[in-house]
Amino acid sequence: MAGHSKWANIKHRKGRQDAKRGQLFAKLIRAIEAAARSGGSDIGANAALATAVQKAKDNSVPKDNIDRAVARGAGELDGVDYEEFFYEGYAPGGVALYVHILTDNRNRAASDVRAAFSRNNGSLGEPGSVGYLFEQKGYLLAAGDEETVMIAALDAGAEDITESGDQWEIICSPSDLGTIRAALEAAEVTVEQAEVSQIASISVPVDAATAPRVLRIVDALEDLDDVQAVYANFDIPDEVLAEVS
């Protein structure tokens, strides 16, 4: 990965999500419904659904909630048809923002996203303006000894492994995410996080003066119900991130 540790740069976001668990649950359930609607309810044959369900389990979403979401998405219960797309733009300091939308009301999502950009000194870009900077990848964060992690992850198809403090960031093809997680867990490696993400090819250094402004717009976008995730290519030093968070 280019630039600073991805994990160091998402601690702020994860902490906020943990603090707003009700909103996080709703977004995880929405992702399950959308995946089941597009690919069916068979987790074994629907990789997107398997990933969405596992992420919900990792965040302690109750099993009954997950099962109902799968049923709604598959049409077995009344549900909502969600539309998925991205908005692209910039935060202060030239940081690229790639905003994942999952909504049942495109007009509402568009209005809310535009407002979040304009109120926080960002600029909404045209389609394709920053999307080329991001690539969809499987991302895992694991804790274990180097040799065990390396052997298990590489044998299972990992593309890149980077040390991040006392943890390991693992990048792979989205289709290999489940296989690599299973291999790590079989090797008794603790998997802290596993998700399909958008990884930036280049990063933008952000100083202490600009960091609060960047995080403010990311927070404002993540607070929107129609926003599933905000991907950014900022590189904020650990000490600055700790201070502003």
C-alpha cells in the first residue's frame, strides 16, 4: 500500500462507528439486504452476501436481525430495493473522497451529500474525478507472529502484507477474502477486521492544521444514513490523528 498505514488512518472512523452502534447496525443490515437482493440468499454462492453477513457478525449484530435482512433482500419478506453508487469529491488539502451510497431515495442522498460537502469546505467532483485513485480490494487486519501470518495469508492468496505496529495489514482480491480469513483463523491468528474496501493507490500528506478539517467532512458524510462508507486517501501521522481524535 502506498503511504501511511491504512489502519492508523481509519482508527478515528472506527471509533465513531463503535460509539454510534445503532446507526452502524442499520448500515450493516442494509448491506445484507442489498447483497441478498442482487445475488440471492445462498451465502455459499453469494460472496458479497457472505462478506456482509460476516461483517455484521463481527460487529455483534444479532442473528435474528441478520436472518430477517437476508429474507427481506431475497424477497421472502417485504423489503426495500436499494440503489448503489458512488459520489466523488475532495476534502480540504486536496484529499480525495470516494463515497459509497446505498439508498432507497437517490434525490435525498444527493441532497444530503451535496450539503455535507458544501458545509465542510469540500468540493463535489464529476464521476470519475477521483474513482480512478481507488481499487476494490479485500482488507484484513490480523494479530499474530510474523511467520504464521505470512505463511497462512500468502498460501491462501494474499497479494500484500504490511506490518502495522503489532498487527498485520493484508491486501487481497475481494474474492479471496473469505479464504484468507479462514486460513488465518485455522492457524490460530486473530482476525481483527475483514472487509471489502477501496484502497487508494496514492496518499496525500495532511498536516496538523488541515487534519481536523478533513476529518470533519469525513464525519459529516459518515453520519448520513444513505452513506455506507467514506474512502479517503489522507495520510495523517499517528500523533496528529491521536490529538485531533
